[in-house]
Amino acid sequence: MVLNTPPPAGRKAGFSSQLEPQHRHSLPLSRTQPLLVKQWKYLWRKEFVELRNSRNVSTTGWVDDITADGLTIWIYLSGGMGRVMIHQCDGIDVWRVDSRICQNRSDPAAE
């Protein structure tokens, strides 16, 4: 037997609750925190990243180049601090930063 009741407040009639996420965090709209990149071959050139040592942000910069095997990257450091080469064995973690989070960052070409 189907009861003909009005929809709950805020819902349109005929809306299927099966399409709704089970909880608010199941489908994130955007990433608000940096993401650790363990395989550097998936980084993009000119991508803004954080360099961390033991979970502390040591500096930020832009990916300049990556070796084909993804073991070595070159980063243009923020603030005009030059360019640095990092190997995966150096103990530095590279975190991808969503460009929508850092709207105030400047282009590496301008530095």
C-alpha cells in the first residue's frame, strides 16, 4: 500500500531519495586540503605544490620538470628562491595544492 504523503521540507515531489548521498561527505565537491602525491610521474608541469618534511611545510613552488621514471623533479621555489632538484630518496614529500585554494599565488614566469 502506497501512502500519498507530501515530501519532506526542502524536497521536490517525486524526488527519489536513492539518488541522494547517504551522508554529506560521500561526494566532495572540491578538495580543500593539499593531497600527498606519492608517485611524482602524476604531477603536471607548472603545477603548484607544497614541499614538506615530516608533515611541516618547508616551502612551496611550481613543478618545472619531471624525469620519465618520476623519481626526480625540479621545482621553481616561491618568492624567487631559485630552482631545486629533488629525488624521491631525499625524504621530501610533495603535496598537490588545488589552485582554487591558492588564488593569490603568482605565476612562476613572473618571478
